[in-house]
Amino acid sequence: MSLSRRKIMTWGLASAGVPVLSRLFGTPALAQDFGPSSGLLGVVGGRDEKALFPGPNMPGGAQTEIRMVQSIYTADPDELEVAFRMKPYDNESWITEWSRVAERNEELAERYADAGLKVTAQEYFRRAQDFYSNATLYAAESEPRQLPLYRKMVEMFDKAWELQRPPFERVQVTFEGKTLRGFFRKPGGAAGTRFPVVIGFQGADSMAHNTILGGAGSFVARGMAYLAVDVPGQGWAMRVDHLALPPDTERIVKALVDYLETRPDVDANRIGMQGISMGGWSAPRAAAREPRIKAVVMGSGSLNLGQDLFQYYPPIQERVRWIIGARDLQDAARKLRDYTTEGMAQHIRCSLVIGYGADDRIMDPQGAYRLHQAAVNSKRQMMAGLGHPHHSAKAGGPRAERPETLQDWMMKELHADAQS
């Protein structure tokens, strides 16, 4: 029996079944693996054309890969149910199936809350938040359910943390007369302790509500505070306040650093950034013009957003148009000429880890390589295997393939003390 991996994906087999199929066919599911602890630090490289899923005359292998939030390692019954019911590459099915399990968990949460079982109710509100987040994740600006689902996600988040003491602080940051909403999370410590801090510059589909409860904890456990804000082009700022991402992201980061400098619990001389997905362009671009940033780690590094994302991965073009506030795709292509770090990458003086995936079908790995070549004045390293998709982020990836983590690297760069 001969089956290609492309045929398996074409058939739309649930990602939860991939490990089983991998064992049957004798090949590991490495194309599905990505997590904060996976990858190989110090491997310089770029795109591997042979590893990309085939797509004649289409950049990035032409794969929509709409199942990106589904871990192949999951044992969660709701996630498994969605995986088996959802029609592959079908946005209507995506929204319907995630909404269904979100509503189910919301109903359970309300029942537990009415019974006075606060801890259990909080857990189910958090599950509902997660599933409503998935439902709205890829919804277009014109999709009538997009904003209501986003608001339901926020409602579930708020209800969850009314029942339990949150591990974060809600913050507001002023950016050029506008108010940005976000969260600040820090380690425990003696009064007066000033912590190093990592700013999370999120991706095209990221939301601060998820970021502060996801990857932030691994930095906090290593003695670093974490700031997650819905900046222009993301989350609340884009969906509710209609703020678009500017090409000069250093303007945004300046406002975030200015805010951090006002906090008595932050050491403003030890500020790093984590670039998440599309943030793999935004973060190094900001670092080229904001000298107060001391270190940057990124997945899917990029030098030129138009070339490395918009042109490389056509399915995301409409989302990018919305993010940058363009009228149409032609206007977006024109505007994106300014969304580049070309000609200024040599001004990056801080340390960089430039992550990439040789078979990344969403962000062109060659962009990460070009960034590495251009940032000549940075103490920079590349990290192979740190691209899209990121299915195993929930599970940490195969433990046998987990080298030193990015969080450990940042801890060393910012001279943080790991928390016991």
C-alpha cells in the first residue's frame, strides 16, 4: 500500500490520527511538529523546496492548513470531536464545530457556577474561552459572526477570572493618543524586586488573552515578567478599535517600553521581545530602531513582510489586508512595500534567535535567512524547526527532540533568576 503524505492531507484525515498513521507508515509526524522547545539552535538555513507540500505554481505549497490549533498529541475529547467532524479547509465548518463545543462548555460552566462550584466553573469558562477563540480565529472581517464570537471569547475570559484570582494584571498602554489593552504577568518575589521583562509581539491571528495564559508562563517560571498587549492589527485593537498595524513597528514598541519604564517592578535595562508568527517580522523591525530592546527571539523570522508572507502564502492575503488597514488586495500590495527591515537590519544591535521552518508553508524560510544575513551587527543565531504549523505547542513536542529552550536562552540574555 503506497500513500503519500499529501494524499493523507487531501483526504482530510483528522490531525489527531496522524501519530497512528505515522507509526503505520514508519515515518514520524515531523511536518506537524512545532513547539517552544522544539528545533535546533545554531542551524543556519532557509527553505527546503523538497519538503514543502506540492502546489504547482503556488508559493508555500498552496496549503491552507486550517487545523493549526489542533495538536496531534491531544487527548481532549472536545478537540478530538472537532477534528473528526470538521470538513477540511472549510471555514464554515471550522466556525460551526468550534462554536458548538464552545457553547457546550459555556453551558457546563454556568451550571457549575450556579451550584457554587467556582473552581470547576472557572475551568469550563476557560475551555469555552479557548474554543470561542478558535472559532473566531480565522474569520474574515466581513464574517458576521467574527465580532460576536470574539466578544464571547472575552466574556468567557472575564467570567473565568472573576471566579479565581488571575495570575496576571490587566494593563492599559497609551499609544499616540489611543489606549491599548493587555496584560502583565510577573514572578513572585520580594517587595521592590525589579524583574527583566519580555514583550510578546503577537502574530496575525494572536490575541493577548491567549498569549498571557499560554507561552507567558514559561518565561515567568524563569524569573522574567511578560507583557502581552493587543497592539494595532491584533485582537481588541483591530476588531473593536479598528487600529491597523503600521509599517514602523518601533513606534508601537517605543510606547510599550515607555510604559514598562514607569513600573517599579520592571528593570528597564533588561527588556526582550518574543516575535510570534507574523511577529517574526514585527519584532526585529522594531529592534532595528528601538535600542532599549536587549534580546529578541522569534518563530518564522522575516525580513520583508510583503515578500515573505503576503506573496508567499496567498490564503492569508485578505487577513493581512485587514491587519494593515488597506482598502483591497492591490492597496495592500502597495502598502506592504514599507513593511520591511531591508536597509535597516544592520542597525539591530541586540542578540537575536531567528527561528525558521525549512518546510514552513506560511512564512517563507528564506526571509529568515535573509534577515540573518542582513543583521550583521547582531550576535545572532538561527534555529531550525521553529516555523509553522505549531500543533505540538500544547504538548511541548517529542521529548527526545527538545534541546535548550528559547526561554532558557532569553533567561541568560536578560540575566534572570529562575523561580523555584
